[in-house]
Amino acid sequence: MSGTDTVAEIETQRRIQRLPPYKLVLHNDDVNTFEHVIITVMKLTPLSEIEAIEKTLEAHESGRSILLVTNQERAELYVEQFASSGLIATGEPDV
């Protein structure tokens, strides 16, 4: 890797770190099965099976669960991907 690539990569990481954090929130619904929700969470996010189960149960019991915190653009992409799978997720500022 050249010196220029290293500088560009560092600048990209700094820009990402400055982006405001957003929560990805999974919402409960009465339509989807636990299995579908768990598999979708595991497929779309870096969460493990145990974490996906815990988050799914939390959403079922309390109506919502924060899956992860990321930047706004990434959260919006996750929201679209969850919608494509028939699940309700939202992105909210992490204040």
C-alpha cells in the first residue's frame, strides 16, 4: 500500500467516525414468525444467533429492540433491507 492510499484510508475512517450515530430499531409485529425474524436479523446484521434471539424476544416483549448503532446512511440501508424482508425497523438518532 502506498503512502497516498494510507492517508486516504485514514481520512475515510475519520469521516465515518464523525458521522452522527443512529440506532437501528427492530419493531414487533403480529405477522412474522420468530424464526423468520431471527434468521433475517442474522442475515442482515453482524449479530450472532444468540444476540438475534435475544433482540427478537426483546422486540416481542417490549415492542422494540435496538439492534445496533451505526451511521445514518447505514441505518437507512438496514431499514430498507428489513422492509424488503417484511420486517419493521427504523433508524433513530442516538442522542
